[in-house]
Amino acid sequence: MTPARIRSACETAKAALLAEMVGEPVSADDPVQRLLDVPVSEMRHWVGELSTSALATATAIMALEQMRRQYVAIGREVPAEWLTLIRGGVEWLIVHQNADGGWGDTVKSLSNISTTMLCRATLKAVESGESRMGNSEDMTPHSSVPTLDSAAGYIDCAGGVSAVIARYGKDRTFSVPILTHCALAGLVDWAEVISLPFELACIPAKFYAAVRLPVVSYALPALIAIGQVRFHFRPSRNPLRRWLQRWAKPASLRVLERIQPTNGGFLEATPLTSFVTMSLAAMGLHDHPVAQRGIEFIVKSARWDERGQGSGVRGQKEMQPLSSNPQPVCSWPIDTNLATWVTTLSINALGDDVPREARPGLRAWLLRQQYRVVHPYTNAAPGGWAWTDLPGGVPDADDTPGAILALMNLGFEDSSIRNAAANSTIPQSQNQRLLDFPDWDEAVDDAMVWLCGLQNRDGGWPTFCRGWGTLPFDRSAPDISAHSIRALDKVLFGDADGDDGDDLEPSPPIEALRSAEPRSRQSQIDAKFRRKFKRYWRGRCAFQRFVISNYFERTQRPDGSWLPLWFGNQHAPNDENPTYGTAKVLAAFQALGRMSDDSAVRGVRWLVENQNPDGGWGAGPGTPSSVEETALALEALLGMRNEEVERRNAAAFASQPSPLSLATDAGLSWLIPRVEDGRFRDPSPIGFYFAKLWYFEALYPLIFTVAALRKAVEVEGREP
């Protein structure tokens, strides 16, 4: 592969990614302008596009159906939009059933037992709701009968209820909602739905970790609503617990109302919001504020498509209308967007190639997303970032280091943001992130302290809450820990302007300012120094804990790979994606300057050994190559190309004197033609949205390709 061709492909990929950047207009009289030294006309960011989800669509229709039934039962007029959504969603589900009778989470996903049970239950509920209510409106097409029959056959072969429970093990976060959904359709007996201790939501939040809830930290709304609907239909036989849960109902509902975002969408997630809404409606609480806000969110989140596409795939060939006068088809994504996540990924992939004119707008938008108050949902301290700019986001240890790295890559020259808390007129209710709009430096300080406070005792980082329990999404994870340690390393040992990091002693400029400035200025400098010292000390301690714990060595698998938490592959055993996990951990080794460590060398060897014959990478042996996984592996291996790593790996490949170079050359030969003909835009369903809920994101292949090709250009420029 010639250097010129690599550079050309890199420019093509960068142009495609930059074309996806959007502007958010800011009027001259917007209160935000008062926080800026230099007014901006717009803020910049990326939004991306999440795939449409059969799972999300099924849960949304069920929530609408449960609300519809309650309205019909009390003689209240059902909003026409609900009926249209139910019909359109049902039609979308029927069209997108797989040939084996099941459904996958996305239109590119293999069938799975969870989504198939949800879709079948939804179609059955709508069908039975028509007959029981005596509706004149035909809500389900006649083709739903064979659809239901083939779905039942798939479920029987897959193992039914037992298979759902086995799929998630001791984690009740998703198995209980699935079975509740099916029980509401009459397909599962309430005795098979495990009772959730919703009464525990009434204890102070600081004790949640101690009581070891059977669901993960982000699933508190499901614990409350689904626990209550199960109690409603099948109370405990234990009189003491029955009394306790009856007493806890109003109190836990108040907790549920308090933690619901202003737009009604818990975590911006249609499935979680739908599970809560359908549960409340089924209990007759259809007029409860949480149910009303939830159904509003569901209605607003629908994707309409009069032609029947509704797939969430940009540029996909349109489907033919289903009738001569087609019903508008609708569907739902798994989440509204990953705007903050894809923005930080894009900035970090582009690096120095982020256009200078876009930097002030990107920096302003990103700083605006930092949480400046305690989060009402997880009680997270101020300082973190969520995956989205919308109200349902929750700060986490993957998006926060991503934001730190993005701010460092954007740099602080030409910074137009200043701390204006003293004279800010923006009310907290308008945006909880804007209580104190920070400058670049303070944002990084606060984020560092926040990130250090989340570190687990094992040296790694969990996603949302420190020490909540032993369930996967509350345990430390290699991919998240790698991201976090890279951010700590960047701030402590390599600032954006090339410094070697902070020092324990005040630098001469600060001492000079102390003696030269008035007392008010001196107090500001002293406060800034104290904040920096806290950042430095907390960061150093967290860094040392991580190093001493040998976290990467302890979590490396015997074959040399690491497993991520948030990414998988449907073609791999146990839906795992060691390519993603290994690539992310190797990026951390590179950042730490530890590329010759035994663990790093073994990780490199695993990637080289598991390259597909076509030159690309999937998730491992026997999995098809994808743009995302190939680009991730390439970026990691290109970053590890040095003489020592090459020499140590060559010893294991007697027939290949330069295995690392050969692997990256083959990978580039696979990836670059796909950039040249546009196939690199085709996303693969490798994303996990919590417990084995698949998604694909339109920007992932673009972002990962840019990062890989920029690394290739860099390596090509420094090697003789």
C-alpha cells in the first residue's frame, strides 16, 4: 500500500466525518453569550444515528397498548396518534421478522430469545386487546397470525422462559422486565416473574451499594415500577413483606418521580421508559405523572417513515409500500442519541486535524455538557459527562475520560469560555449542567477529581457507580479502565501544550502572579492552585492504585486478549468482542509508554494471530471482518509498531520475520479499498446498550477509520 494512497484514503475518511458535524445556533441575546469572552454564533458537535431496534419498538408499542386499554376502560378518548403509532409499529415488526421466526435487536442482528419473546408478546397483546375491547379499529394486519405462529416456534426451540433467565444469569436487570412484558400479554404466568424488592428504593441512596440490589445501578426505575406491577398482580405470600411492600408503594413512587428526567425518558432509553410506563399503566396508574411523561417521551421518540424503511440505516434501499395506501410505518431506536460520546470520539480521532475554526464551538458545546451538580438519578458527584446532551443522560466513566481527552486535544488556546458563576443568570432548572459554566482548566480539574472518586478498590473503573455490587455493569471493566487511565495519564504527565504535567510545587508564573496581583486576584490564584493540587494528588493516588493493582495483568485472558463491557459481536462465542477490548487496552499501554510489557506483547500477538485471511478483523476466529473491528485493530497495532515489540513478537512467528508490519499492511489493504468505494460507511451491530441489547451507530465506522488511517499516516511519516 503506497503512502500516497494511505494519505488519500485518510483525507476521504476525514472529510466524511467532518461532514457529519452539526451546528447548534446560538442567538446574540442567548444567556449563554454572557458566559463567553468572545460570542459564538453556533456550537459544534456530532449527533450520529443509532439503529432502529425491534426490541425498543416492541416495548414502546406495549406501553402504548397498556395506556390505550386503560383509556378505553374508563371511557376516555384515546389519542389518535397512539393508534397510528401502534399500527405503524406492529407493521414494522411484521416486516422485519427474520426468516427463522425470531427477531434480532437491529435489522442486521441475528434472532435472539429476548427480543423474540418481546415482539411476540407485543403482537399478541395488541391482537387480544382489540378483541377484548371490541374495537372497531383494526390494529393488527392479517399477516400477524403466521408471524405469531413462527415466533412461537422459534421460542419453543430456543427454550422459552428458562432460556431468558439463563441468558442473564443472576442479573435481574433485564430478565424480569422481559417476563413482566410477556405476563402483561398473558403469555407468561406471574408466578414465573421473579419478585423485585422495590421497597429497597425507599432507603437513602447512599446505602444502595450496601444492600446489593438484584439490578444494576442504572435500573432503579425498573426495580420500582416492575417490582410494583408484579406485587399488584401477585403479592407476596409472606404477610410481613406484603405489608412492607404495600407501605413502600407510595414512597417508592415518589422516588421514581424524583429521578425521572424532565423529558420523561429514563436514560433516554425507549425500553427502560417503556417498561416503567407499561407497568404503571397496567396497575391503573395511567394518570400518574411518571406514566404521562413517559408516554410523551415514547411518542416523541418514534421514527416515522411513510415508505416503510424505518431501519436507522442512512442511505439504505427503501422498502416497497405494504399496500396501495400504506399505513405510515414507525419504529424506535434503543436510545435517542450518543451525541456526547460520538463527539468526543470524533475529536479524539481527528486530533490535530480538527479545523481551527470549529474548535471554539466544539469546546463550548462540550464544556456545556459537564454536570455541575449532584445527579438526581445515581447521586453522582459533579464533574462527569454522560453519553448524550439530553436530560436522560447519566455521567459515567467512559464518556468522562473521553471528554477529558477531547478537551486536551482541542487545547486551551483561543479559549472563549470563562467561569461566570458569580453573575450567571441561567437557572439551574434550565440545564442542570449549567449551574456553574466552567473554563477549560476547571472542567478538567473537576473531571479528574470525579473520575478518581469512581475508581474501585481493585484499581479499575466501573461504568456508573463505585462499589454497587458484583453485577457486570457495576464491576470494573478493562475497556473503561483503559480509557480512564489514558485520561489520567494525559492530564498528569502530558498537557495539551506539551508540558510534562503538573508539579507538586507552585510554578514560577503562579508565584510571580501572587506578588504582582491585587489581593482579589491572589485569592483566585490561591484557589486555583489548591484545586490543581487536589487534582494532582487525587490523580497521582488513583494512578498509583491502578499500577500497583496490576489491573490489566489480572484481567488479561490466558490467550492474551481482554474483554470489553460495552461492545460485543453476535458471531462470536458468548457474544464477546476481544478485538475491541484488546485494542482499547493496548491504546492505554501505548499512552503509558509500556508497549514492551509482557501483557502488551501478548495482546499484540493475539491481534496478529486472530487476523482473518482476508486481512481484516472480526471479533476473533471465524467471525466476519468488519470496518469497525479492522480499524480498531489497525490503530492499536500501528501504535505498537516499534523495534522491541516487533522483535519480541517475531520470536513467536518463525516464518514471519516482521509479523506486526505484515499484519498492519494486510489490514490497510483490506480497509483502504472500502474507503475508496464508500463501503466503509456500512456499520455493524457491535455495540452493547446494556445487557446484551445490540445496536449499531452510523458514525462508528467513520470515526474508527479516521483514527486508524491517521495513525497509519503518522507511522508512514516517521519510518524510513
